[in-house]
Amino acid sequence: MTTSTLPGASLIAELRPEARNAPESGIVEVVNHGRVKPGLIPLWVGEGDLSTPDFIVRAANKSLADGETFYTWQRGIPELREALARYHTALYGQPLSADRFFVTGSGMQSVQIAVRMIAGPGDELVIPTPAWPNFAAAIGVAGAKAVCVPMDLEHGRFTLDLDKLAAAITPKTRALVINSPANPTGWTATKDEMAALLALARKHGIWIIADEIYGRFVYGGAPRAASFHDVMEAEDRVLFVQTFSKNWAMTGWRIGWIEVPAAFGQVVENLIQYSTSGSPVFVQRAAIAALTEGEPFVAEQIARATEGRRIIFEGLKATNRVSLTAPDGAFYQFFSVDGREDSRALAIELVDEANVGLAPGTAFGPGGEKGLRLCFARKSSDLVEAVARLQRALTS
Ligand SMILES: Cc1ncc(COP(=O)(O)O)c(C=O)c1O
């Protein structure tokens, strides 16, 4: 049955346009095409193949067994906010206090709260693209407008032209949305680029929504990617969105955090109150275990992704049919196939002919149309097999 024949179809026009026009995911369309294909290697969504480690699961089980099943602190339980403060203080080498951290129901909810705090109808937010499509969608749902600035692309490497970004800023602009390391391109801002972006935001008195969720996944030998933490002052307009999903293999748990100036506490608490009314305590206990005992697991994940990146980059390059560079960060290889313009059609074809699931670049906004995104956070044997299949399909 199509939507137009379902009961209530004639009433859809009466819904708010922000809700009615929220876009369907371009990735899910391809996933739906291949979801039930036997033997398909799924490299289309942004998650690895490891399930959550036992020490994290045990913490959640214990919490449930202890009867922690009640409403709780809207801002997050104090122990988790303290653990977040310790984690950040160690990672960024500067004191960051617990009153800056608020527990949310996911990175996605953090994005939504950040957008809600600063933008509404008539406002614009500027996003370098290709980008994770949920940024633009969250902005649209809030009634604001996402202004996309396509990044420059040369020999498969994306770079950000600050002048083009600056040219997109108007009196309506409320924020820059900066995702580094980036999904899907792997673009990773240097500290100098971070400083230049911050200077641009300061000059115009606009915000930065900083998504640094892949900051631990970098491949040049550094312990982490450059961060706005490295260049900002306490009074700067920076909102950080974050998640437990990727570092600790917790995509299904739905827990993240938002880091904002401490003075915004009541505002964030209220926005959480009127959306989820807080995150489950047992999930928060699991998150504490992730932060306090999770470093060996994060190191294992980074080592796996480093090997996955090598297998995929070398294997695709060997086809001589693709344009790509190895990503500096995150866990995606973005590439285009010579002579193929329509990545949606190509992604469907590769499901049918190679039995490999990739995300079409069309899902990631202007500048990504010809590309495909491959998630390499997976065991080597799967990636070696996926490369062999892609090599056959692309060179036949
Ligand atoms: C760039 C980026 N930000 C945020 C998220 C949100 O993750 P989650 O909602 O699972 O916490 C994702 C997930 O893919 C992402 O790629």
C-alpha cells in the first residue's frame, strides 16, 4: 500500500510543512532495496560490526537488577556528568567542569537541542557539504534553513574554502555547523582551520555547532583530531554535540551528550524535559562504564579501523577505476567511480551485482552526488571479501 492509499492520506496536507517535508533518508532507500539479500556485506550505515563490550552491558544489567527504573535527573545523573568532565579534561588537556555537560538520548538529540536553542523560522545555518544529512533535516524540522556550501574536491580529496563559507554568511545566519572529522568525507580540520573557523564565527557574532564525534578516529599518528577546545575561550559561541554510539559501539543504546556554557543549564534541562524527560538510568550507568573502563576498547576500535581503512583504500585504488584519497579521520571511505555520475543508481547496482551495500553520495547533499560512502569499521575478512567483490563489479 502506498502512503496515498492509507487511511488519513487526505489529511497529510494539513500537517505543518516542517514535519510533512522532512526528507526521507537517501541511505535507507538503498538499504531497503538490499536488506534481505543473503550474504550481502553491509557497509552502508555508520556503525561497526562489534556489539557493545561486556563490561558496559554488565553495568546496565546491574542497574536494572538494583531497581534503577525511575525518572531521574533531566540533565543526566551527577556521576555521569562528573565522568564526562574527567574524560574531557584528560582528552583535551584542560579543565572542563561537570556543569558544562548534559546527557541526551543520542548525538541526534544533541543536534536537535543545539539547533532549537539558536534557530527557528527565518534563520539560516551554514553547512559544508557533503555532510551527514541529519544536520540539514534537523534544521528544517526547526523551521530554519540549511545553507549548503559544497567543499572543493580534487583527486578525491575534499578541502574547505573559507572564503566560500564566508560568502554564504548573511544577516540571517545564526551558525556554522562544523563536523570534523567528517561523515562522509573524512575531512579533518587542522588546528589552524579550527582557529580560522572560530575567527569567522566571532567576526559575525554567530554560533558554531561542533560535531567532533569521530575525533578519536584519526590516522596520522595523533591521539585525537584538532578540536574547537584547542582554540576557543570560555565566552565563545560553541555548542558541542557528542555521542556514545561510535567510540564504545553503543549505536543501539541511544545516549549522547551536549557540551555548552554552564549558564545554559536550565535551558538545556527544559528542552530535555519537554522531549525525552531524561535518559534511562541503566543506560547512563553503562555510559559511565564506557568512559571509565573503555579506553582499551576504544584503542581496539581505532586499530581495527586503521586496518580497515588500509584494506579498502588499497583495494579500491587497485581497480584503477576510482577517484579517492584515504580519509584523515572518521571511519568512512568516500570515493567516486570514473564515468559514473549517478551514485544512487550505482549503489543499487552494486547491491544487485556485487552483494555489497554502500551509501549513495546523493544522500549527503551538494558536492556528494557522484560519490559512494563505505564504512570500514568492520572485521578485516569482511572488508577483504567486499573489496574483491567490488573489484570484480567495477572492472567487469
Ligand atoms: C556526524 C554524526 N553526528 C552525529 C551522529 C549521531 O549519532 P547518534 O544519534 O547515534 O548518537 C552521527 C551518526 O551517524 C554522525 O555521523
